[in-house]
Amino acid sequence: MEEGLISVDRWSEPSQAYFLSHLHTDHTKGLSRRWKRGPLFCSSITAKLLPTRFPGFNLSLLRVLEIGTPHSVSLVSPKSGLEITVQVVAIDANHCPGAVMYLFHGEFGSMLYTGDFRWETTSDRTQIAKAMLLNALGDDKLGMLYLDNTYCNPWFSFPPREVVAQQVVDLIASHPDHDIVIGINTLGKEDLLLHISRALKTKIWVWPERLQTMHILSYGDIFTTNTSITRVRAVPRESLTIDNLKALNTVRPTIGIMPSGLPWVRPANEKDASHGASHSNRHKRKMTIGGSSVDSSKVGESPSSPLMLNHHVYSVPYSDHSCFTEIREFIEFIRPSYIKGIVSSSTWYINPFHYFGNLCGAHKQMEESSKNIRSDLAENVEIIQTESSVGHDKFDEVKISTKVVRQAARKSRVSVVRRERKGVRITHMDDSSRTDFDV
DNA sequence: GCGATCAGGT
DNA sequence: CACACCTGATCGC
């Protein structure tokens, strides 16, 4: 078996050093409590949280990287047997607690793996990350950028999380007699809950395992597992179903709030905004103004109004991934030679190079390898988008695009990979012109 | 019985 | 759709 050098968010093949960007399960597939393949580098918060996910994990394998501080890792070239040094810097990814990007320098040049990240230029944390990236890059030009391209499509547009957090506060305040349930995952959205807690001067209920996580993050006194002292509860997102909300409402008036970037697909063209929204019969849009709720299609589009999914559940565009314009700003700042998306399981995957190739140094780059059918699909999706750019509902476009994706998949005898592994692995670098980056 | 992987669900 | 999960079946050890 081929010996690898370093792996990022990849755990199934041998390497000499392993890097974990954050503790969401789609980045830890293959990692287990019995891990013994090699040293695992991560941020200090991730290191503190890791034993809760993997009890009994061999802590002597953990290597904590301080944010912004360069660290040298000595490795042995699998081919030549010579010692080689790789420099790595962890940078705050502003995604979930402990999440970092990794910037590597080596004989292969430089590469940046963003993990999942949010690039809110209005946020202090992003400004600090920006300064650290500049500092770590020095005069070097970035070679390969492995990018969180989750929302790398102009359809995706949402405001900074601070803005949305205040909307959630307003939404809760406009329902003074309601219980509130907010759908969250095992890690992430803590800042939203802290904002709510501060603004409304209330503790927030979480389930017991989540309270343990909050304690590790030093938020212990804001959260509780006692239902009787607060009307605001954060619950596992999968439990926030219409049926559950109906059941809860037989006991006490309750609204659900779903923080997510996902339903917030918007036309790239602002002129189409109200058109697209009013044509959508899948969702009703509501805005709360002074405590009374009005249909926003009558008062014009706010780019950030809570979206009413049904009688009891609101969706708010609180996203831990960068939206399209933020991705663009990030790439304009970083100016890499090459880009590859690390999220490719999505049926609406678009090769980031499609939109941002002109911002890259190496112009004729990488047409994605033909074995990756999703890059072909991206082309199809784009064609549909331009063909139907006049007078069509964007939600229909999404459906058509998906259909095209499926058809293309069927035609090409290649099955669409449902579970796409994330992460990258560098297999060798003795010859810098032929370094293999395995995505 | 455990881990890894996969199919299927929200 | 699938953000980031979860459950349950199957296979190999």
C-alpha cells in the first residue's frame, strides 16, 4: 500500500501525520476511539472535546497546535527515506468551536486546507484570521487552496450571523408567551445561543450530553438541563419535526427555529428576488414587525427575514459556512494558484474554479479529472441556469438541475457517490513537480 | 461482539 | 436539496 505523508480530515489510509480540522462527523469518518495510526494534530478546543466523541482515545497521540503559531513537523520521505520538514499553521476557521484551517509549507510549496469555514469580513475573528494568514504566508504565493465550497453558488446569499442572531432574538421576543425550541447539532451555533441568552437574560435548556460540551467550552452557567427555569430550549435538530411541534403545541404554544444556510437559496440577480420568492409555493415568507407578523411578499424582500416553513417552524439563515460572496472575498484575498472544492457529494456541486478561475494565478489549470463526473454535472447545472435565466422560478431550476445531474449520472455509467469522503492526503513530495494531492 | 462500510432516513 | 447527524443491516475479523 502506498505510504502517505500527511492527511487532513482523512483517516482510512496510512500517513505519517494526521490533521483534524474540527469534530463534525463528516470530517471524522474512519477516526475511532482505538486510533493508533499516528499523531493527530488539532486545535486545543478540539483536543478538549475529542474524548467526549471518542472515549478512551489515546491522548498521547494528540498534538495541540496553537492558533497562528507556526509548527514544524519532521517526516520521512517514503521514497527517498530522507527527513523532510513540513511547516503548518492553524488558523481560526470561524465555523464551530475548535474549527481551524491548516496552512502547510513544504518542498511542495504551500497549500491551504480551509476545512469548513465562515469568512464574515465584519467579524473580528475573521480579521484576526486574515492577519494571521498574511503573516504566515509572508511573501509566498499560495499554491493549492482546498476550499469549503458548500455554498459556492450565487444562489446562496445570507447575512452575517450577528445580524441573524438579532433576528432570532426579535422573533423570540415577539412570541412572549411561547416556548421556543431551536434545532442544533452536537457542535456549533453556540454563539447564537449565547446571543439569545444575553439579550433575553435567560438560561437555555440543552440535553445532557450537550451540557457537557458547553461545560468544556466554559459556557456551563448559561445552559441548563432543567426545563422549568427557561422557555428556550436547544434540541437536536432532527427532533425538530412538524409532528413534534404539533405535539408540543397541544401542551403549550411553541415555535421551532431552524438555523441553517440551506433553505436560503436565492436568485443571483437581485431584481429576480421578489419574483422568485413569490413564485415559491413551497415556503411562506414572514417578517415580524413590531410584534405582528406580515407576509413579506407584500412589503418587499428582506434578504434576511425568517422563513416560515409551516405553522410552527421558522427557518433563519444562520450559517456556519461561507456564502457565495464571502467565498469570493476569501479567494480574492488569498489569490491561490489552484482551487479544489472539498465538498463534492452535493448534487449541485460546482467546481469553484468555474466561478473563480479568473482570480487564480494558474489560468489554464486543472480541468477536473474526467473520472469526477460531478465537474461535468456542474457544467450542466450552469447551462440550465443561463438558459432559463429569464422569467423562471429558481426553485424549478434547482429541480431541473438535480434532474440533469441524475440523467448525466445514469448516462455516464458512473454511480454518483452519495457519501463523499472529505479531506486531503499528500502521498509524496520528493519531486515537487509531481506531488500527488489526493482529494 | 466490534469496527468499518453502506443504505436509508430527517 | 442535505447543513450534520442518526439507525440499522451486512461483512470481516
